[in-house]
Amino acid sequence: MNALPPSSGCASDLAVKKRPSNQTPILRERGQREVFCGLTGIIWLHRKMQDAFFLVVGSRTCAHLLQSAAGVMIFAEPRFATAIMEERDLAGMVDAQDELDRVVGRLLERRPDISTLFLVGSCPSEVIKLDLAKAAERLGAKHAGGVRILNYSGSGIETTFTQGEDACLASLVPEMPAGDPNGEQELLIVGSLPDIVEDQFLRLFEQLGINHVGALPARKSGDLPSVGPNTRYLLAQPFLAETAMALEGRGAQRLDALFPFGAEGTANWLRAAADAFGIDEMHFNNVIAGPRERAKRAIEHSAKQLGGKRISFLPDSQLEVPLARFLNQELGMEPVEVGTPYLHRKHLAQELELLPESVRLSEGQHVDKQLDRVREDKPDLTVCGLGLANPLEAEGFTTKWAIELVFSPIHGFEQAGDLAELFARPLRRRDVLKV
Ligand code: SF4
């Protein structure tokens, strides 16, 4: 098992074995991909942003994807929809901008509760070069006062599904109010977390004595946090490169840390904030000791199942590197191949240092070659997209759906046991079926 780097302080009891991230060899692949598109992010973003509405400008395929992924909302007013582009739109026989104005006008008339309207681009809208930025600007001016209208792309052209959240959050950054340059240092948690997890983190920061803490995205559009040179931000998700760049463009500084998965990842993430805000070492240790111990105990049960097992990740959610680190460091699993659609070396630097030297890292996707390597490696568990899971299971491989990790609460101390269990369950099921 690996351990935290010396700077983390939380791992002084563990042996340190560094893997210099800038020397890590990476297999770069480009070929056929098997991933969901960025529209998928709407499923969790619409639950998080309670007064936002997502209007996808797309085709019937886009509408089907959203409906089947989200289920039909029978009892609530829906907070996403698809403005379906018909053949005459695609053929340029009508002015799609006029059509969009009509759809948005009707929607806002019927739904005055909408505070933020996202116009979400798709493959069809991008193929016909429908300028949604222009549309958002025009419609924003027309409906000024009651609603903020923004746009981002959720298309499947050159994206993987978590990029939808990145694009959405990046579109919110210019809307964030400017922080007081002479005010106190503020902490910003960046990345959509289930409310219950966000509340746990907010409580921990409060106990630590860090009082000015905002979250992006905010639950209500009126609570959009401020940003400026006094902002220090912690990424809660490893797939927010564009958002991070936009925040830095507004003067915010990223706190370098592991991602908050498992006992050690969470401790390291909190410590980065504690160090930046000058929190006393002893106080920090006192605050996190209880929940950290609980997290360690919660994962013990799964460690028996997972210890020594070999795992491969096919590129899908962009969570692959921090999850591989967690499984190796805290559960003793052996990552064989860790494939990820995009590898942000800077944001993942500490994570990469902790991966064992034997791991094969790959970036991008060439599904046939990757499947061949899985067949050769014969891992005990393969984490992959939905479309690849069934064929692999049919060949006798045990799989875990990558998308489940995005939909489940997995961050923080209190969720560490559940996160470990998500990986242990398929192996347990396999063992039961074998008997
Ligand atoms: S955005 Fe593209 S990939 Fe996604 S559902 Fe629509 S057509 Fe399919």
C-alpha cells in the first residue's frame, strides 16, 4: 500500500513511496470511444441547483437520453427539457434562433420560478453551428430582471459525460460577484456534491474555524458565492479543468490536495484548507480524528474482500486516478491499468505520485485495444461504461459501472465505507455465483 506525501502531515505514520508525476509514462490513445455525452450531467446538476432549468437544444436522441437516464418526473415540475430540432431546422429552412426565442418565451411565461436558464448545446446544434452564446445574450437582455440565461455545450463531440458539469460550472463563473479585495480570505468548494455531503464538509470547516465557505454550484442562484484574489478553492471533483481556469482568471487560487475519497484523501483535502487558513495543527487533528477513524473502520469490512485484488479502469468518468489511489492506498488493491479520458497532470499531481510504479496509465480511448489489454491482464474487477459491462461480464469478467460512482454519494469521511462497498459488491456477487 502507498501513503500520502510528507507534506500531507496526516500520514506521518505511513511509509512514503513517491512516484514523480512529471515522469509518469502515459499511453495516449485515440480511437473509437464508448462514453456518455455531457448532457448526462444535467441529471445531477438539476437536482443540485434547485431554481435552475436546463433547456437542451437538441434532437429526439438527446431527449431520449435524458428521459431514460433521469426517469420521468411525474410528481414534480420538470427542471429540464429538450427543444427538439426538426429536420427543417437542421436543413436551415427556418431560423432556429427565432424558434428558440419562441420556446424560451413560452417556457419563462409558464415557469416564473426559474432563476437560471441554461441553454445546453448538443451535437445537432453544434453541427448546424447554432450560436447559443448569442442566443443566451439576446434572450438574457429580453428577459432581464427575472432570470439569468447562460449557455454551455453538453455535446458528445470530443467529450466525456463529466465535462458537461465542467462546462456548466465554467459558465457560472463570470456571474459570480466580485469578492472584496480587502476582505478576509474565503474558501470555495468547487464541484457538485450531494447536499448531505456538502453539509458534512461545511460542518467540518466550521468546526475547524474556517467561516467564509461558499460552494459552486450554489443550491439557489441567489447564493452564488463571490470570487476574487482572496478566494482559495478546493476542487471536489477531478474533472473541472475549464472551471478552474475560469476561477483563476478571476484571481482565485487552487489549494493543491488529494481528492476527498476515503479517510486519507479526505484528511489531505481538509488539511490543504486548514494550512491555507492557518488552522492550528492540534486543533485540526482533534476535529478530524473522530470522523477519520470512523471512515477507516467503515472500509475495513470491504478491505478483506478487496485486498490484493487486481483492478483495471477503462476511461470513462475522469474519477479513475483518485479512485485507483484510494483503492490502492486504503484497501490494498492493485491497479493494473488506469485509463482516463483526460489526465490533468497538475490537478492530479499528488494522486499520481501515490500510484504504484507498476500501474499502466492511459489517456484517451481506443476501445478495441483497451478491451484486448483487459483480456490479457485478466483483472479481478474492471470499471467501465455501461455499454462495455455486459459484453465483459459475458466473457467472464467482473465489472463495475463507472457512472454509478458519479451518481452515488462517495466523497468525504462518512461515505468512505459506501465507496469501498461499491467495489466490493460485484466481487462478493461473483463469489456467491461461483459457489
Ligand atoms: S448530445 Fe450528441 S451524443 Fe448526446 S444525446 Fe445528443 S446527439 Fe447523442
